[in-house]
Amino acid sequence: MASPSYWPIHRKENKFVAKPIPGSHTIAESMPILLALREALKYANTKKEAKIILSEKKVKVDGKIVADEKSSIGLMDVIEVPDLSVAFRILSHPKKGLILHQITTDEAMFKLCKIDNKSAVRKGHVQLNLHDGRNLVITVKDVKKPDEDVYKTSDVLKISIPKQEMLGHLRFEEGVFALVTGGKNVGSYGKVIAIEKKKGPYPTFITLESAGGKRLQTTLGYVFAIGREAPWISVSEVET
């Protein structure tokens, strides 16, 4: 397949690459682990070398070993190479598309997941459908008064990996720090200072302000909350 513009490859050298297999992320928002090892991290020079690294079970994604070079990885996934004691989080970057941002061992113990939508399941419980394809079920004691369901679309959950235990809940509202994950301002980062909801089919517009005072506007679908008083994750490489 032709390589998407957000993949970390040299266009003149690698025009066509292997298509990632469907996984936790959609194909349109992910890349194969092969590219991470070969192009981004330079741990392998060839596809064959990358396959050997994976076959020896030396790479983890969100705490689980990955062996297929076509396995898809995407936004907020945590990539670990235990033998080298290194870990990375996939973030969006203004010029480089998807990047592997190196993180500490402590930060590699969790990931952030955005709530894309919610659905009702058996016995009145609530299922949260997250941006990376995983689902979490919130147990409701009283269907008529679901006090446990305090979660809304676009909120973000801090989840331990690989156990998937909820460590925190970040409500999407004015004042939170957020990362822009798509559109012309992709990779920008700042504090949400305004949420402008439109009537009808029109998207909700979000205004962010960077640490330097620069303001930008994008739509809600392109915004990913990452912290309240301060970011929950390191984002030094993507600040604008």
C-alpha cells in the first residue's frame, strides 16, 4: 500500500510498505510495528531484522508481547523494549506525523484513552468504548439512578497496562490541557480556554492556548485531553 503522510518514513526511499493488520486502532490512524522498529527507532535496518527482534519476543505494546511485524500501533500506545530498558509513547507531531516519544519507566505503566462513545449493555451496565478499540464496563447498581456513570464522550481515562485498571478520570472541560491529534494544527498542545457548541449537525469548536500565548481553534474530534493542573504525560517534543 502507498504510505500515509503521517508515517515516519523517507518518501523517496520507501514509497510502498506493508499494510498494518486491523487491530486496536483503525488503519487510518495507525502504523505497523515494523515501521517503529526500522524507520523511527532504527533498531533494525531491514524487515528481516525487525521480524527477528519481534520473533524473539523483545517488544511489548501496552504491556503485551507483539510478534507480528504488521501489528498496528497508534496514538497513546506504549512501546517497550525491556532488554534496552527503554519505553516510548506514540504522540502526534506538527511536522513528523506519528512519533515515538521516549518516556520514563513510571510513565510506561499507564496510558491515556479517550472515550469515543458509550453504550448500554446487559443488566443496565454502561460500556465505555475507547479510542484504541478497548472497552470498559461500568457496573451500575440501580439502572434508574446510575450514579456510577459519571463518564462522558471526550473524557479521558488513565488506565494501567497491561491490567487495564482505571487509575484516573479526566473530564473534558475548559481548563484542561489537551493535544491536537488531527487537522491543520495536529501536534499542537495547550490549555482549553473555550468550548463552542453548535446547534444541529455542526461540530463543536475548541480553542486552545499554548504556554507562549498562541491561540488556535480546532474541532472536538481532534482534541485529546491529557491533564488538569498539569499534563499527565510528558509532551515536551510536541509543544508549540
